[in-house]
Amino acid sequence: MKSTGTVNIVPSITGVVDAEAGRDMQLSREEMLRYSRHLLIPEVGMTGQKKLKAAKVLIIGAGGLGSPAGMYLAAAGVGTIGLVDFDVVDVTNLQRQLLHSTDDIGRSKLDSARETLAGINPHIAIETYEERLTSKNALNIFAGYDVIVDGTDNFPTRYLVNDACVLLGKPNVYGSILRFDGQVSVFDARRGPCYRCLYPAPPPPGLVPSCAEGGVLGILPGIIGTLQALEVLKLILGEGEPLIGRFILFDALKFAFRELKLRKDPACPVCGQAPTIHELIDYEQFCGVKSPLAAEAIDEQTEITVEQLKMRIDRGDNLCVLDVREPHEYDIANIGAQLIPLSELPKRFHEIDSSKEIIVHCKVGSRSARAAEFLRKKGFQKVKNLVGGIDAWSERIDARVPHY
């Protein structure tokens, strides 16, 4: 991370929506009443509200961050909101993803989100893209929007969003959440650093847990997603000082905000002085993870599916099934495996019976992959990672094992 006490960044005073485009917009009597509290603010007024109506904002992900961001942008009168998602509503989403309700379980997230946003404000247009964001479609989807809101939860998509924004000259309103911690910033390579200036390369696979593995306090995405919506409005209106060159860290347990000053990296491979990235790349390969499109393909030497494990257990094979999750996760759901949390494995690996073939599992498979690699380096010859972890076991083998 490059941090400095001074930043050579001048905040925009014009906004991302052309004033002429705003003038072309007309507000109906009903809209003027709806947005009356905006119209009373000199920094917004009629001119600013017309800018909001003329604006087009794309939100990547209709989940934890996309929910508050989308709802507040819709309420504020942003004229066109685009949503990119390809998932369906799951019961585990409902603790934090307020775009969706219990009745929406099993529905397309985009159908649910469109219905919710239209209910908040019938005067806006909602455009949906029910497809996985990839290097093949990102530029085409992004091109028609003024601001991109990154509500993703994985590194391949995060780098993809960044690079597409840099190549198209779009501001990227970034947010990230995990457990009790949140991050928010605005990356705009035309006026400051991009995401790669901060993180040139992703961390090793499995090092940073996702919300599905590490959990997230349900209120946290409401805080961070609302801050993202705030930054979008400031960019559109051209008011205040956007978080360009500023990176906000939020600790919910301490209720503490910390600000880091960021500088544009002249050696950045996508926005630096001599960029080496001129087109979108294979981001799964760059981040060292398998493409979700090929999730069923496994390495028979180092991986095993839940179906194969069930068959081998039923057959009575000489196996040691090792669970590397945390004790509180084991209490939620377990399949009777030996429990040694990943953090304790370096001190306790001698407790494992090396005469048996070792099958390592966690919740979804990333922590167990790291554990399996560690054990191989310690000399264990027969180690395999359970693909999909206990989640896959619950979904495909034994529904009595709670899914969490």
C-alpha cells in the first residue's frame, strides 16, 4: 500500500454529468414534490436534481453493498440505475441484502431488485444484466454509464471492474466488507490512483476469506453501501470532495473511521506512466483461482468431490477427514471430522495420522486448499482437498447438515 501525507489530486468541481445534459431534463410536479428536500439544498437545487435525473449509474452486484447503494440512489432520483448479477436469492442473503425478502427466495436477484427499486421510485429507469461480468462483456456494459459502483465480493471481479473503469475513463466507487470491517474509496485514474495503485496484485487464493467464509455483520454493508451512494451523488453533482486519493477504513466494533492518503503509482500496470495492460485479461488466472465456469473440473491428484468422499467412506477406506474451520463453525455444522483450525495447524499437524489418506475440508474449499498444501510441504504424501467443503456436502449429500 502506498500512503503519503500529501496527494496531488484536485477534486472535481464539475461532476460527471454534463450541465447541459442536466438542463435538458425536466422534473414533473410529482418529482418536484418527491425531491423537495433536495431542492431546498443550494448545492443540489433544481440544477443538481436534473443532473441526478440525467445520470446513469451501474451497480455490480445486487447483494449486500448493492442493496443500500441501489435503494438510496433510486430514492435520490438517479435517472438510470443498471444492475449486474446472475445469482438467485438465498435464505442466507436476507440477513443483510435488503433488496430481497423472504418471499423472493429462489427468485432471480435482478427480478427482486428491479421490483424493490421500482417500488421506491417509479420515476427512474432500471436496466438489468443477468450475466456473469467477464472480460468479454464488461467494456460494452460499462460504456453507457457515468459512474460504476463496485459491490463485488471476489478479487477477479474487483480487478476486472477496476481495469474496465481505467480503460473507459470511468470513476469506480469501491466498497468492501468482512466481519466488522469495511472499506470505501473512489478510484478514478484520470484524477488519482486506481485500485491497482493500492493493490498491484491480488493476495494468494484463500488468504482473505469471503463473507461466505468469514461472515459479515448484517448492518455493516448498510453503512458501507450508503457511503458508496453518498460518493456517487457527490460525483454526479460535482459538490464536495470525493474520496479520490483517500481510502476509508471503518471498524464497527470500535466505531472508528481511519483515512489513508493514496498516491497514484507511476509504475501501475494499468494507469501508470508506461502501462502494460491495454485490454482486459483473464482475471481468474491472474488471481490464481479457477474460473467458476469450470467449477466442476477437479485435479484428481489433489482434490476430491463430496460424492467421491461419500463413496469412499461407505466403502470403509482408511481415511482421516480433517476439518480446518473454527470451533464456532464446527458447532454450527460438522460431519464428525477431526477438528484442527487452520490457524492452529502449524503447531498441531503432528496430531494427524500420516498412515491414512487425509481429506481436508472447510466451509467452501479455500482454507482447506491452503491446509492441504501446508501438509504436503510437511511431508504428508496422501492429502486431498474436498471441493466445495461442507457447503457442498450439505447441498449434495446430506441435507440434515445445516447450511450456513
